[in-house]
Amino acid sequence: MTLEDTTGSAGTGTTPPSDTYLERRTLRRGSAGWLLLTGLGVAYVVSGDFSGWNIGLSKGGFGGLAAATVLMGLMYACLVFALAELSAILPTAGGGYGFARRALGTWGGFLTGTAILIEYILAPAAIAIFIGDYVESLGLFGLTSGWPVYLACFAVFIGIHLWGVGEALRFSLVVTAIAVAALLIFAVGAFTEFQAGGLDDIPVDTSAVGSSSWLPYGLLGIWAAFPFGMWFFLGVEGVPLAAEEAKDPVRSMPRALAVSMGILVVLAVLTFFAASGARGSAAIQDAGNPLVVALQGDGDPTALSRFVNYAGLAGLVASFFSLIYAGSRQLFALSRAGYLPRFLSLTSRRKSPYLGLLIPGAIGFALAAGTGDGARMLNIAVFGATISYALMALSHIVLRRREPELPRPYRTPGGVLTSSVAFVLALSALVATFLVDKDAALIALVVYGVALAYFAFYSRHRLVAQAPEEEFAALAAAEAELK
């Protein structure tokens, strides 16, 4: 029997589940302190330091990519400060979906959660392909890049997640530490060969408006390089998805977000300048392994370049592993609240959302094995990410304006101005995705449209009233009526 309750949103039915519903959908609380959360934030991103960002040199040159990285770094910093406040208000596994659900209603919650899912399901599939390329290039086990490698990645690392969140996050921290140490060692080695003249050695397109040696593709090149400037930070916003499994999330979440963002800024500056200056921007702009090229060029491998090559594999594993975690938690929260099929949020004895891990893993493996196009999938993931950034920043603005009296254990420095900067830059980055890969953006829009049709015609009438994010929004609506 279904009982309707319209406290969540006008015209939207919510269904109180049975008493055992939430008992079968619980995560292991208190598994992660601020250090593990910080490691998670860096792990999401660290693979982007080893490859991918350098393609922005072919879009904007050194000056264009440098300006894009500064602007995207500003966007992420502002977004992280806003998310720190929101995660202290609502420390649940819903993350961005939960924030938008409170501020923008059920439609806003679903739009945000779906965009995050696009990012966190597509990105691991792309990284699995890159892992396969690394395994082949390093000659590991005599394997070539292909479906056996992709299958091994998903099977082994999902298996660790199924074992338990504490074990998974500790594994992620160790691998991330190895990758970060390698980036620091790389920077020391590359700076010994640094030449400032190599930074702006890309030929100038004289037909581009505002072109120069620092901006060889003109002013528009800065905008086109936005998605690649994002690669130094893409994923750090996923830290709040661990809120339900964190120790004292109100205190640890803002701290972890701030520290992880600080680490990523340092790594971005060191990697960008060291790699570009050691061998020249032109030499690394199209390289699949820019750090290795920066160290050895066309010469024979050195001990340091081999070490960085292996460490690049560690960085890919760290990001792959943590992104699987983030995707499973966002899927868990949306499913628990009824936005997606409810069976996806069932948890095991070890409090892992096993179907939320296995089903996205199967989709990711199928995409990797079926297409082999990692760059295209990452571009689709970036499209989803920029939509979610804009909506999360907007959620902060709306809650500050509409509910100024809401208890805020942590307050964003700069308040609405900070989140407004993130909002404008996120919209600019969204448009920039069409400059880089129009087909990827259109594919993402089609996926988005199918998901929205499912929500419009089916799931929005079957939401679960007792899910934490729904209860939080319902409480806000009840308080507004009393006022």
C-alpha cells in the first residue's frame, strides 16, 4: 500500500517505506578521519597531473593554458569553500544532490545528481583505458591494452571496495602518496633542465585575435583550454560524498576539502612549469605521457623517467579507485531516495552498496571495452562535471539568500560572492566543452535527456520520504509553512 506525502515538493509524491527500508541501506559510519578524506580528495585528481592537461597547450599555448588553469583553479577554490559550508549543514552521502535538493527542490536535486553520475561513471571507464595503455607501454606481464586489462581493473578494485570502506580508503591513501611523491621527484629532476625559452615555443597562429608567442592561438585559446585547466582539479568536489562514513563530518569535511585543494594547487604549479620548461611546450602538447617526454625527450629512457612512468600508473590507479567510490555513493544516495531504482542502494553485511558498485562497474567496463576512446569519455565526464558545479554553486547562493538563519558550523569566506564566482566560471567552462569536443557534449546531453525523462514520468512520483536528504528538505518546507 502506498501513502502519499507532498511535503517534499509541490506536485511530487513521496512514499514512506517500511521500517526495514533504511536498515538495509546503511553505510559504515566513522570509517574516515580528515586525513583519509584529504587523501580521497587528492586521489580523485592526481592522475590528471600525469597526463591530459598538456593537451591544453595545443588549444591555448603556454599562456592560454596558464590563464585557464588560474581561472579554473579559482573556480574550484570558490566551489570547495561553498561545498565545505554545505557539507557541514547536510553531512550525508548525497553530496551535491543533497545540497541541490534542499535549495532547488526535487528537480534541482535530480539534475545535479545525474550530472555527477555522468562524471563519475564515465571517468573510471576512460581511466581504465589509460591504465591499459600504461600496462602495455611498460611491458607489464606481457599484456596489451584491451578488455582483459579493463576487466582486471574493475574486478580487483571493486572487490576492495566491497571488502569495506575503511580498507578501501586506506589503500587509496597509500597509492596516492606514492603518486604525489613521484610528482615531487619529477619536478626536482625536470627543473634541473628548465629553460624559460621553451615555455612559449609553439608557433603563433597570426590569424587568431590577440595572438602572440605566449598566446599562439589568441584570446579564444584561453577559453578553449578551460577543460584542460580543470584536469589539475577535476574530482576534488567529490569529497562530501564520503560524509556519512566520516568521523565528525562537520569538522573533518571542511578541513579535508581545504587541505586537499591546497595540495592540488602546489602539484599543478610544479608539474605545469617543470614539464613545459624542461622540454618545451611544443614537445609535450600532444604527448600521452608528457612527464616522461619532458624528462627524456626522444632519447633513451633514464632511471628517473622509468620511475615516473611507473608512478603514472599508480596515479591512474588512485584516481580510478577513488572515482569508483564516488560514483557508488552518489548512486546509493539517489537510489535510497527513490530517484533511481531502489534496489541499487541495498548494502551488504560490510555496509557496502554492492549493486551501486557492481552495476556502474559493468557499465564502465562495457564502455571501455566497446569504444576504447578514453579521451571522448573524459570529455563527456567534464561536461557533466561543469553542470554539477554550476548547480552546486547556485545551491549555496539560494540557501544563503533564502535561509540565512540556518545553522552553519562552517561559513564560506566571502559568502555569496565566492559561490557566485564559482557559478559564473562553471557556466563558462560548460560552454568551453563545446569548443573542445562538440560530439561529446551532445552525447552527454542525450544521456541527460533520457535520465530526465525517467524522472519526469516515473521516479518523481515514487520518492522515499525517510531518506536523509528528503527529510531535510521536508523539514525546511514545514518550517517555512510555520513562518
